[in-house]
Amino acid sequence: MDPLDDNPLPCPTPSAVFRRLQEGGVLYSTETEVYFGVGNVGAHIWEFLPPETRSFGELVARLSTIYRDVTPTQIRADVERFIAELLENGLVAYDTTPPGEGRALDPEGPGTLGAY
């Protein structure tokens, strides 16, 4: 077991908008106006962020069932790098609300462009 496995994951910020495309997806921050495209791996990581999964290990395990030809070590490294980039661009943040006091972030999860 990796020491990071029990670490909580950051949650998508209320200003983050995601649109799934045929090959990957698009992320946009309405607050910082950061926009970038992601491949299928990035789209899967985004889709598996809370509330879909809660811990780093759970996310890696979910991705391992999809990308069976990639080692868990490589998946961990890719997830760490991608989450660091999301944090840096303000698309995700750690929920620092003490237990029992409600969530500081949007409880509905990541934003979506829907049919637009």
C-alpha cells in the first residue's frame, strides 16, 4: 500500500466547468478563465474526483480497472501530476471544513456545460 492511498482528494471548485468530449474533455475556470483540454485519462481522473471517490487510493484503484496495461505506480504518478496542475489552476481545492459543519465547496460536484 502506498502512503498516499488514504489521502483525501481535492474537490472540484464551484467555478470549474467540465465538458466530456468523444476523446477526453475540456476544463474551464469561470473565476480565473483558465481553459485547457484533457485526454481520456485526464477526463477519467476528473470524473472520479469527489463525490465519486474519496481517497487517492480509491481513485488509483478505479483507474487501474480501466487502464489495465499501466502499472499502479505509473497511474499514481500521473494522478499526482494532474491533481497538482488542477490545484495550481484553481480547478480543485481541498475541503477544509471541519466535519459536521457542512461543505465549503459545491455539494453537487463538478460543474458541467450540459447540452451547450
